[in-house]
Amino acid sequence: MKRLSTSDSHFKTQFASLLANRGNDERRVVEPVRNILDDVRTRGDVALCDYTARFDRLTLTPEQLRISAEEIRSEAARVSSELMDALKLAAKRIEAFHKAQIPQDIDFTDDQGIRLGMRWTALDAVGLYVPGGKAAYPSSVLMNALPAKVAGVKRIAMCVPTPDGVLNPLVLAAAHLCGVDEIYRVGGAQAVGAMAYGTHQIAPVDRIVGPGNAFVAEAKRQVFGHVGIDSIAGPSEVVVVADENNDPRLVAIDLLAQAEHDEQAQSILITTHSAFAEAVGNAVLNELKTLPRSKIASQSWENHGAIIVVKNLDEAADIVNQLAPEHLEILLDEPRLFSENIRHAGAIFMGRYCPEALGDYVGGPNHVLPTSRTARFASGLSVFDFIKRTTSIETNRNGLKAIGPAGVSLAKAEGLDAHALSLSLRLDN
Amino acid sequence: MKRLSTSDSHFKTQFASLLANRGNDERRVVEPVRNILDDVRTRGDVALCDYTARFDRLTLTPEQLRISAEEIRSEAARVSSELMDALKLAAKRIEAFHKAQIPQDIDFTDDQGIRLGMRWTALDAVGLYVPGGKAAYPSSVLMNALPAKVAGVKRIAMCVPTPDGVLNPLVLAAAHLCGVDEIYRVGGAQAVGAMAYGTHQIAPVDRIVGPGNAFVAEAKRQVFGHVGIDSIAGPSEVVVVADENNDPRLVAIDLLAQAEHDEQAQSILITTHSAFAEAVGNAVLNELKTLPRSKIASQSWENHGAIIVVKNLDEAADIVNQLAPEHLEILLDEPRLFSENIRHAGAIFMGRYCPEALGDYVGGPNHVLPTSRTARFASGLSVFDFIKRTTSIETNRNGLKAIGPAGVSLAKAEGLDAHALSLSLRLDN
């Protein structure tokens, strides 16, 4: 863990090293992923079965790639009713928030009598990647599938690796709850390739979303353009801005809730009060003694954690904007006042009773958020990921006469004579 | 040019070949681009000067990379007042349409007393790539810069190659009109690298937009994630749906207006009337005799052009949706009725007096649009490319008590104990 203070003369250098990319260099996977994608394009389902045998130790025929309705039902039935209720509450709140995102179309006739429009329509088909192993979170299934549903996407296909053939009841229950029943036991770059290019068993989709390991991320990067993709997620991060009127233990737990995700995660506390900073640092070490995932969390905290003492809250806001964090907790008396100075953050959690974990599950807004400072230009997953815009222009002869001549001038200046003609012939008509 | 008819038994196969990707395989540029980007990261402005000497035959010192205010003014002054007026009309209309896109924030308190929000904010800095040579269009400068301005982006940097040191007065006039005065005479992958990673002379930006050649496209693909990028543009295309009550010559000109862009462009006519189809085909050949860019246009028409005769307009709409064209002209009596069945298109032009060229310049909506069937999942450039969302949750103790317990259950089920604790400790508080 790094201790920084804006009063320190070395602050700038130390802070710059905090901003450095925590992701690994993924160049080593570029060629292997290219080969897998080429193979899936060429050999289709046979390639999928080969890779599944090799990576997941699971022998399948092409017909067995899809998880049957009966398997989904019986696995989902193993989930306790308490958990099902929790999933349902989460789903209801996520759905409600994302419904509020549905944007308005544009349709107006301007003073030249030209009717201009912009219409939003849903994608036809979306592919949802769900990782296997330790990062297979049912909450992520809800967060990825429900915005697509709300957007009006008709077909949602899901790929999830099942190492050694073991199904994850919670993941299947979450998918079932969202009405997703087209699920394939395929993972890795091969799953991305199948959804992008299509195989005999898996019809191609228009956009692929969902987190994954380095192979999945590189595969998404390579199929980008042929299909749409969501942003490529880096390690998770939280910035907590807290005054001394917080319980140091609660702040420590919030920092560790981020750190327990993975060793590359980053938790940063910003506070004006150096004794409080000290208390939180001690509380983190104390909690690490009993936290079940302490091995992961302590690596994250040791290597990437930081406590920054600032002179005032303006400095704090400035630092937050430079960090552009995925998650920002504001544990102050007037959190909204502070938030007004934040230009770059994926999601903000306001108030002492609003920890980030609330947003991971049941808050309503999406928990798929821009990482690694990309909140400077990117946004969390939303209904906007599953709709697209078509603009329109409609005019009669009068409208054309009003604005067409300027178009003719510009087309001629650009040396595009057929463009100019298509306007001028109609103007003379 | 291909003649297709939906009544033909080979229609499906023939149509499938129309859908095939017209883009070149860009793998050959992957390594050269990677080397250029690495070089720009390492050597900064010195690398930029080296590549500019090599590719643009122009020797510069780092201080000369930026085009001076005096150069911009004097070049812009060479543009005729007629053209300046045309640019101004275009700018005014583009600005007005994009202002209508500015979305609403979300802010509501739900029935549990939890305040949920989503706020749109502008990007800090955007880089605009403008190609040199034949594709240096002033209209594209307006279409890229104005949405960023309307969105509230404070810094817009522009890179444009100037082969042999020759400046393009129209491009500089368009930039000047948009208030863009930070312009560098740098092109290619090296320009993308400079804007993404920053050099001593060129501060880094958050998102890079604008068209370019294969090197520029691959460079954008490689810096994606570190900065945002717009979609990677393929060759341009138009689909014209026309009945027999159109002048075949006008339809032919509209098809050629697309074909004259470049050899890979694609123009497709869809009509129910085979004699009309014949007449348009002949008119295209006739116009090619006199069209200045006939060499480019005839290659495009010969290799990628098509006329499809359909039985009825329902079939026409179905084919349009499969093509997901960048531009769709509807030259029918009731264009709006037909447009209601279109799910996938970048931009629609409705009515016999509304050719696509109107939208290239002065219509108002953006002319940077999704190509190569990507309208299935992508949209034209807009204000949305220059803003991003921050969601927020604010709750007090009561709100947490209402929904927190479900979060605890889910966190425990996912094996994330610090997540569970951050909620449960506050619930007990």
C-alpha cells in the first residue's frame, strides 16, 4: 500500500505511478487467439468441441454444446428460495432503472419545411459471455442480460464454460430468471468466435458483451468491427472519499470489498485527515486477518492500494477526476455537493449508508463499468449498448430549393460531381 | 454490376455474395502499425518528424508540427465567399440537429426512498483525424468537430497530413469555422499514436474520431481501450428503393454519387419493376461516359453494384434489413410508410427530392455512418460519441434496510465476504 500526501514534494511522481496501467501486456495472446478464431470460422462446431475437450476437459458432440432446457430447469431448482428472492429483487430493480434509460426519438420539421428525425431501434441478436470459475457471478448475468431485454433485443445467446462439465446453478438460475434459454457450454476465444461468425449450432449475433479473461478480451478486440463489443474490462477499482466522521473499520471493509475481487484490483482512500488515514490503514490490516479471501485482497492492497491525504475537498475532487475511477464512494456529510465537481467516474455511491457493494447487486444501475481510467470517455453498460440510431431526412421540392444550392457548391469543391448533379438536376426539375 | 431477382432460384446464393465483406484483409498492416505506435510512444515528436519526412516528404522540427494561427487564417482566407456561405449554412444546420440529440439526465427517488441518477458529461479532449489527399473533405471536418462542440468538449485537436507541405484551404477553413485551432500536420498511424499517448508537442486526448486509410484504421484498433475510438469505417454504400415513377437518370446519378467515392463503394438499386431496372442500368452506363470520376465509379459499379428486382415492397424491406446499408434512399410515393419496416440503416433519405447527397452536406444529421452492414449494431456519429454517463445511488439507513439484505445473500453466494460485510455491518449499525 502506498501512502501519499499532496503536501509531499514527491506527490506528482508518486501519483503518476498510481495511474499506471495495472493490466498485463496481452500481446502474447494475440496470435493464439487469431488461430482459434480462424479455426472456429473454418471448422465450426468441430473446433468448438476440440477446444472444449482441451481447455475444459469435457468431451461433447456438436449437439451437446447447447445446455438443454431440462438441465437449466433442474440446476436452477437447486437454488434456495432465499437466494431466488434476492435475485428477483435485484432483477426487478435493475429492470426499473434501465427502463428509465430508454431515450426519446427525434422528429421535427424545421423552418425550411425539412423533416428531420432520429429513431432508436433494438439490435436483433446479442451474445452474452459469462466467465467460468471464480468470476462466474450470477449478478453479472442479470446486469448484462436485463438491459438487452429492456432494450427490446429479441435473441440473447449466452456462452459459459463449464470446466469438467460442472454447471453453475446460480448462473443458470439468473439466466432463466431473465428469460435467457439459449445457453452454450463453450468458453474462451472459441466462444467469442462462434458468436461473432456463427457455426452450424450457434447462429451469429450482432454484438457481444460480458467480461472474460485475457483470451476472451483479445478475441473481442479481434472480432470488433464484424460485430459490436462492449468495452474491454480491466481490473476493478474503487476510490473512497471519506472524512474523519466515519468508522475506520467500515471504510476498511469497503476498500477490501474491491481488493477481494482479484490481485490486480485497486482500492484508494482519499481523506483530509491524516489520523483517520492511519486508523483506516490499521483497520485494513486487522480485517485481513479474518477475511476469507485475504490472500487475494492483501496482494491487491499491498501492490495497488493507496491512501492519499489531501489538504481539502477541492484537491480530493481534482484527484478523483484524474483517476476517473470505476467506482467512487463519497462518505461525507454532503456527498451530492462533492459529486457536482466530479467529471469522470463510472458510478458514484453517496452517503455513509451506501457502500459500493449495494450497487453490485440490488441498487439498480449497472455494475458493468468502465475501468482503468476509461471513465474519461466510456460509460457503464446500459440500454444504449443494445440499441442504435437511424437518422432521417425528408424533404419536398421547396426544402431542396432552400438548402440544395449550398450542397451543390460544397460537392463541387470536393470534386464529387455526381453528388453535385444529384442535387442540381433535381433543383432544375 | 450484378442483376438479381428474388424470383430467380439462385437468388439466395447471389445475394449472399453481395453481403460479403468488401474490405481488404488488413493483417498486413498490423505489425507495421504496432512498430509505428511503439516508436511514437518512445521517441515522441522526433518519431513524428521522421515519419512525416518519410511518408509526406516534409521536413519539420517538432515546433513546426502545429499549423500556426497565421497559416490557418491565410489559408482560410483563400476560400471564396460563396463556399464560406455554404460551409456556414451546413454548420448551422448540423449544429441545430445535433443540439436536438442532447439527452436528459435521470434523477428520481424510488418507493424505497433510494435516489437513483444518471448524469451525462462531456469528454475533456477529443482528437479528430482528417485524411489527406483525395478524401480530405471539409464537410467531414464539420461532421466530426461540430457534434463534439455541441456536446461541450473543451479541447479538440486535429491531425491532417499535408503531403509535400501543401495545406488544404477548405479543410482549414472548415476547422476555423468550428473553432478548431489546434491542428497538426501529421498523418497516418503516427498521428493516432500521438493523440492517444501524447508527445511533448501534442497532449493526449480521450477519444479519437475520423476516417482514414488502412494504417489509420489499424492504429485506432490498437489504441482502443487506452482511448476511445469511433467505429472503423469501411467503404461507403447506398441502397436506393425506387418505383417506376422516377426518372431513371436521377436514380442512376444517385447510384453513381456513391460509386464515385471509391472503387470499393457499393450502390444497389431495389425495384419492383424490371423495365425500370433496365432503364436505370442503361442510364448508369450513359452517365459514366461524361462523369469526371468515371474511372473510380465504373470500377465500383462493375465490381460491387447491383440491381435487385423484387416482387413487392415487403421483400424490398426484408432485403434492406439484411443489407443494413449505410445510406437508404426511398424514392416512393409513401416513403415514410416504407421506412417503418426498416430496422437497420445508418441514415434514411425520404422522397424523390431528397437524394443522399443532401445529407452529405447540408441536411443536418451526421454523414459519418456505419458501413459494411454494421448498422445492425452501430450508429452514425453524434453527440453521444462525445459524452459519457455516470450513474449514482444515494441512500440513507432506511433505504439500505429495505434492499441491503438481498445484497448480503447474493454477495455470500458469490463468495465475496467483504462485499457482504460492507452491507451487513451497516445494517446492524
